[in-house]
Amino acid sequence: MTSVLILLGPPGAGKGTQAVRLCSALSLPHVSTGDLFREHRAKGTPLGLEAQVFMDAGKLVPDELVLDMLFERVAKPDCARGYLLDGFPRTLAQAQALEGRLGSQSHLRVLNLRVGDAALIERLTGRWTCRICNRVQHVKTSPPKVAGHCDVCSGELYQRADDTAEVVNQRLAVYREQTSPLEGFYRSRGVLTEVDGARSPDEVFPALTRAVRAEDALRPA
Ligand code: AMP
């Protein structure tokens, strides 16, 4: 039985931050389609170059490009026992494709991080990412000790092209139109747990682990 945990929520809800912590606590591989695309871009692969146009405009990469890449990743041996999906699915077609692939031999649960638009915009437009270790710092909540450099590895901090104000608004609109219907999709299947994401990462994390544990306790052995 493969355990698949999905972190759902708008851009800026804290999926990436919480995914890293949850994966370490639950010993699950972290599968982020955004990170996979950024790796392809960094390597200059044809997929990376094709995806870049959509990403920089705050649009979704077409489903067929996402699905092949994702299914190739989760077919690797480290995902056999289970994995955590961050940033996937983002459309109903992706959710249906995942459901078809998983079949009945998997246990799926979805944690939905809820955060209001004003907080999302402040979080995203103030965020700077390290070029070397990918750690994210925020101008207000975790300002770098040395301006422009990562607190952990001193790497150069940069603003993701899709974290600028204009692109952030576009990403939120895309979320509302194309991704938020997934809440109803998973709620109707009885696998969705809502978690208030409008708190500090240290407060959200225990709420997420409690939600996972509460669900595990209900599962037949
Ligand atoms: P993220 O790092 O999850 O915010 O993703 C960054 C960008 O990558 C998104 O704005 C999309 O352009 C693209 N992307 C990531 N995951 C998906 C997905 N599941 N479907 C379509 N596009 C995606």
C-alpha cells in the first residue's frame, strides 16, 4: 500500500516550507512539480525551456508536460512506500490522472492549507530564495543577516520571476479558477482535511502532523 499525501493550497500558503518539515518527520520523499520544473530549467532541458514561458507568466504548465514528468518521478524506488506531493495536482485533469494511476492500492489524503489573499500577497512578494540551497527568506519575517545573502550558506538571494506583484496576482487568479475546484473534488471523496495556514510555520506544522496522525488512527491496520 502506497501512502500519498497531498499538500493543497494557494501559492504562498506555505506548502514548500511545511512539505520539507513533514517529509523529514514522516520519512517521505518530497515531490514538488515546481522544483522539478526549476531543476529542468537550471539544466536547460527542452522541458525546462518549454515550462519556463508558462512559469514566468504565472500560468500553469500544460497538463501533459506535468503528468509525464511527475509520473516518471514517482515511479522511482524511493517513492514505493509513499511520497508527499507539493504543488500537484493543480487541475481537475491532473487529479483525475493521479486517481487513475493510483488505483485502489494506495492510501490518499489531502491537507488543505487555508490562507487569505492579503497575507498570500505579502508573503510571496517579500520572499527571496537562495540560489545555492533554495532556502527561502522573507524581508519582514526572516530578513537576511547580511543583505542579499542566505543566512545558512551565504549564497546569493534572488526574487523568483513569478514572485513579483503582477505575476503573483495572476497566480492567485489561476489558483481560484483552476486549482480551488480540487477542494470539492477531494472533500467529496472524504480525504480532505482543512488546516489554518494563516499562522507562523511553527504553529502550522503541529496542526498538520496532528491531522496526519488523526487520520492514521482511523485507518484499518
Ligand atoms: P510552485 O513552485 O509550486 O509555485 O510552481 C511554480 C510554477 O511551476 C507554477 O506557477 C506553474 O507555472 C508551474 N507548475 C508547478 N506545478 C505545476 C502543476 N502541477 N501544474 C501546472 N503547472 C505547474
